[in-house]
Amino acid sequence: MQSNCSFSVGGSISVNCHGWQWNTGPIASTVESFTLMLANGKIVECSRNQNRHIFSAALGGYGLIGVILDVRLKVVENTELTHEQTIIDCSESEERIALLLNENIEMGFGRVAISKDQLFEKLIWNNYRSTGPATSQISDRGVKAMKRTIFRGSERSDYGKRLRWRAEAYLQPLIDNKKTVSRNHLLSESTSLYENRSAQSTDILHEYFIPLDKIEEFMSSAKKIILNSQTDLLNVTIRTVKSDQETLLSYAPDDRVAFVMLFCQPMTKTAEEEMKRTTQELINSSLALGGTYYLPYRPHATTSQFKQAYPNWQKFIQSKSDLDPTQIFQNKFYLKYLIPAEPIAQTNNKQKIPQ
């Protein structure tokens, strides 16, 4: 699942989400089968053995192939986890992640320092290891209000960003002083805890998926881009994502490290243009290193960037054309990146629509 509990199962499958389960693939890797309603009203069963072409297109297909009605998922036990936290230099991140990939870790993520004087210099690394079946319950530990205050207090404030870094690095371990926590508790936090409630600004997510040996190059490039922009960076989380060879619009064709970035943006035309420019520069940096970017967010990428990041885009369009010839299912992603694309050459191997 994703790192918060606020999202639907169908939505998570439609974007082929990932979380901070350590060294695992996107949610597609846990899908055994699902039932889908096609544009012609037919209901079909999809799995790796049944209607596989629909299975590959609908997973991470952003609702463009059909309506997901139900799903059969692999699940894991709710285990008790011990938390380990270390602070490292970002220049050590490639070596550290490479070592941790061979260790028995259930959950893991890094939190990058984001103040201008420390941006992409320091990293808080968090590991969670299983100690057996869960014994603790989901409960509110009474620090949510303080977490929100510290997080939102870092908005457009370098002082707030430095204060938050010190709180996460040194204060939070003292507050969260339980030796273990259940996996369910760890994943029970809602996005509402940190959401932007202002009418003058909004929060914008970016995600970039970088090859394991290009992590430090990407951080160096991203630092220059962000410092030269007028954007307000609120958070950078680092996760691992195993290769996904099953979905047509795969963002991890091989093992990747995900950089999840959160920006706060004023609701103005000038800020929107600045975010668009910055996004395209970050995407170019990712692509130059053999990486990709995530599709669900603002449609700021150029069409050529999309095609480079997702080389199976033509196969996806063909599946869409075969399964939904009248284009019943649409969204802004489809209208910007797939409708304007050059026509697909007609072939004799058109996929059969289940009847």
C-alpha cells in the first residue's frame, strides 16, 4: 500500500502505487487478479493467466481501460517492528542502500534535509525490522497536533525547515520511545495530518525513480535545480522499488530508488509557470540518468518527456483503442499525452475484446 491509509484500493491499483515496504515492487506485484468492467459493459476476470493483456494495461492504467470492481491481493502478516534510525551524509547513500538491500528489513525510508544550507547534504535513515507477530494495537500517541504544527511551520521558512530537521532527527525518537510498533500502526496515518488547508496555496507532489547507481548524481542535479528555482520544497523521502515488468506504463523497468518530493505552491499563474519549468528540469535530470517520473500529478511534463520515460506508450494506446474504441474512459492525462500522439499503425494482431 501507499505510505498513508487514506487511499482506495481501486485508486491505488489504477496508479500502480508504491510505498515504503522495503525492497518490494509496486502494488501490481501483489495483485493476484481483479474483475474489470469494460467500455462495452462486459465484466471480465483479469490475471497473469486470464486476459493478461488487459491485466497489464489496467494495472497502472489510470482508469482508462475499465472500472475495477474487485481485486484479490496478496497480503502480509501484521508484525511487530523495531525502529532503527541513523543520520548519514547523502554522499554515503548509494553505499548504504546497497548494503541494506541485502538485509532483512520490512519497512525503510530516508528523509532528506531540505533547508537551503543543508539541501541534499544529510539524510535520516529509518529501518523497521520484524520481531514476530504483532502485539501492540493501533492507537493515537497524542503527538499528531505537534507533528502537523512542525511540518506546516516549515512552509516558506528556512528556519522552520531546520527546526523540523532537528525535531525529526533528535526530538521524535525521544517522543516515539516505544521499542516496537505494529506494522498496522505504522501505516495507519492519514494524509489529513499534513494536508494544506490554505486557500492561497496548494501542495504539489513529484516522484522520480532513479537507478541505484545514479542516486548521488540525481541529488546533486536536483539540488542545483531547486536552489535556482522559486519553489518551496517541503519534503523529500527516499524509498526503494523493485523492478516491475508486468505493467505497460511501468515506472520501474529495473530496480529503482524513488525520490518523493513535496512542494508548496501559491495559487498564482506565475507560481504555476515556475513549477512547470522546475518540473521539466527535474524530469530531464532523471531521464538523463536513465530514470523515470511518476504520472499521477500535475501534467507538466512535455509529450516528448512522457514518451521517453514510458517507451511502451504505443502499446498502451493500442490496448486502449482495442478495448475502448469510443473513448468512454478519459482523463486529463489521456487528453494531453495520448490523444495528441501520432496515429498507431494498424496491424493484424488486434487484441480480442472479451464478449
